[in-house]
Amino acid sequence: MLVNFNILSQSSFGLNGYWGLSPNFNTPLYSFESNPSNYSHLKDWGLSVVYGTEFATKTTNSNIYSISLSKTLGNHNLSARFTPGYQKEFLFNTGEAVLFEDSTSQSLTADFTYKELFGLGYSYKFSEQLSIGFTFRFFKQDFNVEILTPVFEDTTLFLQRETIEEDPNFWKGDLGLNYIINDYVNVTLASINLLNFGEKSSNSDFREFEIRRETAAMFGIGLMPFDFLGVNLMYETTNSFQASLNTYLSDFGFGFSLLHDRYQSPYIAGMMPSISYKGEIFEVFVSGVKYFSNRKKQHSVTDFKEKGISNVINNRYSFDKILLTVSLNINTIKDNAVKFIDVEVVKDIYPTFSENYLDYPFAYGTVVNLTDEYVNVKPSARIEGVNTESIQSDVATIAPKDTARIPFYIIIPEDYQNEKTILSYANFYVTTKGDEPDDEFQKAVLVNSVNSWDGRVSNLRYFIKKDIDFSMTHAKDVLSRYKAELDTMPAILKTFYKAKVLFNDFISKMVYISDPRATGEYVQFPHQTLELKGGDCDDLSVCYSSLLESVGIQTALVDYKANGGVRHVNILFNTGLSPNEANLITNNDTKYFIRESLEGKDEVWLPVEATSLTDFETAWSAGAEKFNREAISELGIATGKVQIIDVY
């Protein structure tokens, strides 16, 4: 007599009525039977529990069939599976019996139990297309056979009942490869029973009852002709195959599989229908296994010994069943909505031009939206050795599946004082939700010294304003020595007199020194110029302008652009006098120029040549002469060869 219980479908088709590398569900991938490579597109943690009921000969058995845990670490995926319901027990009458004194008898039995206890899997994703991995599974076999052993006691022969026990346990391992050709086609190649190691039964009679482990191979192909439809075909070289049809409608899915097994009849041995639902973090499958042959008939021990089993629970003795699978996809890793394609650094970093990088980006990132929805992207950047925290730029919106060029701005800390030029790296980030970036990119960037200058006269204002506190202290100290004169003169002339006093004091200590940096522009801060008592036209103009600005005198830089010669810079300052009041300081109308002030009034401006290391009157005359000649007579302003840049 044969009794079956605690069985579960365990063949290449898995438990869910689905097969193949489904992009829509993670649950089918927990099956080591149909997924020997342990392939997974799980992002982080995954937990799956299978519970089901089997309709045996006289009983209905319910059981937890498996508990699976999976973890993705970068390109690595690890899985562990505990399978308390993966077992099959056969109970036979051996044909022998024990006769008792009351003429009753008891048949001797043979009990064979087969279990898969647990499995381990590992895979590595070489690319988005190629994944290779392996699985190892541990099987336990328990053989218990009752026999009669003759025992002599004195002159009497007794038959004693004994039990022979064996547990030839073993491991089996398989390798697999998955290749995703494109969005529509993927292929699978895997071994069946490639590695087998463990114990063998010491009793030759038991060896015929061990699980038969014929080495074979499995080939599979998955097709998705439409987003809502998947077709999967699998063939084993043992002459078994399976065909599956899967459909996906919004959050629901439907699967239907047919299988042929050379060890089972009829030719199409059974079918597996399935319905599924996919939530935000969980998946639910209700599936069934229906065999087309009569599974409730009895089998003889001779028949079992001859044919045996090669699979613990999907074999010719398995019963119909219905299963519930619940899987949790616990994602502690943020789903990336956007990704960098490239970053272009369009400006080297000049630390003193700090405000410039708030108005104009120093880099542009090419970013793609990976989703089917509009996303708001928060870009940010941090330069190694310059910023301690990332600096956020304006939020950008990218259309679904579109690519955008996003600007990146940067803030240079006020306390950055590196006097050496360094080659550093800028780290770029794009974030859509929370604080964790979706993607990051690193690019080399040149960070110049604090005294470096790009040669644009308009950017000299940063050197003027950077040292404004020092200049204010110095200017007030100088002017305090002339307090008596300032207090007694007309208020309308105080600006002119202050500019004259500051220039004479400043220039009396200076020596003209050319730029010491042969490889690039170098500009001194006012405190450095006063400390070194010298500099070139850039340094002297910056220092004088900073002194004037610090006491409220509006200045402008005059850029005499190079025209086959040497570029030059000098100063214009606003006297605050109206055009009708110009005669209070000079009767020579070539020595002053009428310009609008910040308030929009026409006022008298005076040009000063800062490199004239004599006195204010000489520097004023030299500046006026140069301005008249190059800016006015030679039409320098009109042609753009001379430019006036206000220092705000």
C-alpha cells in the first residue's frame, strides 16, 4: 500500500503559474527550480512566504511550503530559502509479516522520506543585460525498513523485528546564465544536477530508492511582444518542457502554464493557472496545480523501485494543490528617478569672484528622467577642498523620459584663503525626493588661488570689495589726520578733497612692481598692496578704488583694452558735483567728464592714473589726458576699445 502526503510542485516551472524573467513581478524569481542562476531585479530586501493545501488520497494537507529571503547589494544578489513543505513520504508493505501467538499478524513496513530543507543562491549582474549565478540546495533522505532477524536462545529459534535506518543526505548545485537581449526578448541557460556531493547509502538495496540525479541542461526564452503580454518557453534536455502565457493588466496579472514531463503521463501532464496582484510593497499570488492523470490510485513498491523519483514533489505521485504566495519588497534604497549622462565644467574657479558663481553657472549637467512622469530635480554641487556642504542650485523640471541641461552654481566661502592653485574635483548631485541623491557625478575642476584673476577688468571689483573693511579702517585713519580741514571746507567739496588726500597718502608709499606671476594674472588685495608698498596698474587701481568706495565715493574702472599693446586700467571717481559746479575744482573742461551717478544724476567724474607715483594733481592730469585721447578723440568708447565699468 502507498500513502502520499506533504507534497509540492517542484519542477522548472515554479509555484506561481509564471515563468521567466518577468519585469512586472519579483515573486516568480524566488523559485530556485525555474531560476537556478538566482537572477533578481529586486532593489533591496525581499521576503516571500508560500502557504498551500494539497488534495491527497484521503486527506487534505495544509502547510507552509517555503520562506525565502533575498537581498541585493549593488550588483550582487543573495538568497536563502527554508522549505519545510518540500517533502515526500512513501510508506510500503514489504510483503513480510510477524505472526503473534494469538494467530494475529502485523505486516512489516518500509518508510522512505525525501526532503529539501533549505537552499542558498548568489548572482552577479555584470551589466543590465547579463547576469550569472548559482544555487545550492540541501536534501535529506531517511530510509527506514523493518526486517525479521533470527535469534537463537538455547535451542529455540526466534524471529526478532528490527529496523534498518539510513540517511544518505546530499547537496546539489546548479549554475545559470540570464541574458536580456532587449525589452522584448530574454534567454536563460542553466544546468540541472550539475554538482552532487554528500553521502551515499551503504546498503545497496537502498541505493535504488535514492533520488535520481541525472545531469541535464535547461534552456529558456522569454518573449514580450506587448507590454501587457509575456510568453515563456522552457526545455530540459531530459525531454521535458513547459510553456507559459502571462498577461499584465494594471496591478493585476494572470498566468497559465502547461507542462510535459517525460516521467509523467499523459503527454501534457498538467497545468498551472494563476492570478496575481501587485501593490506598492507587496505581491500576492493565488495559483493551482492540476494534473491530468489519476493521482489517487495506488502504486506497488515494485513499480516505485523500478521508476523511482528524480524530483521530490513534482513527480508521477504528486497531487493537485492550491497555493497562496505573499511577497514583500522592502526597499530601503531610493528608486532613482533621474540619472546623469555627463557634466561639462564651463568655468574654472576663481575664489575671489564669489558672487559671480551665484549669477552664472560654473557647470552644466546633462540629466535624463528615467520615469514616465514629470519630475522636479534639485541639483547641487560641492568642490573638494572648497565647500564642506553641497550648494543647491535652482530646481529644474524634466519631462517624462526626456533629457535636460541643468545649470550648477557654487558658493565660495568667505574664509577660503588658499594662495595656491590646485586641481580639485567637483561632486555633482541630482535629487528628486528626500535628502539622498538619485545620482552623482564627479568631474575635475581647476581652483585658482585667491589672488588669481581671469584678465577681465569687470572682475577686479571683487578684489576691491573683498578687502573693503580693511580699506575703510585705513581710509578713516588717514582722513582723521585732516579732520580740521574737512570740517572747515564747504560740504560740496569734501568728496573731492577726501579723494585727493587718500591718493596722496597712498601713492607716496608706492613703487611700481610688475605682476610676479609669469603664467597668469595675479592681483593683490588692498591690504597686500599697502603692506608690500607696490604693485602694477591692476593692484594700484584696485587699492585706490577700494579706499574711495570704503568712504562712500563712487568709482569706476576704465579698461583700455589691448590693441597690439599692453592692456591698462585706471580709475574714474564721482566728485558729487553737478556740471554747473565743476568750476569749483577746475576751469579746464578736458579734465573732467559728465556721467550719471547711481541715483541717475549727471555729475562730475575725474579720471586718475594710479600708476603716476607723484601726487594727485599729476595723476589727475595724466588720467584725463589718456582718457581724452583714447576714449574720446580716438572713439575708444564708441568702438568698444575702451570700456567703463562701475564698481557697485
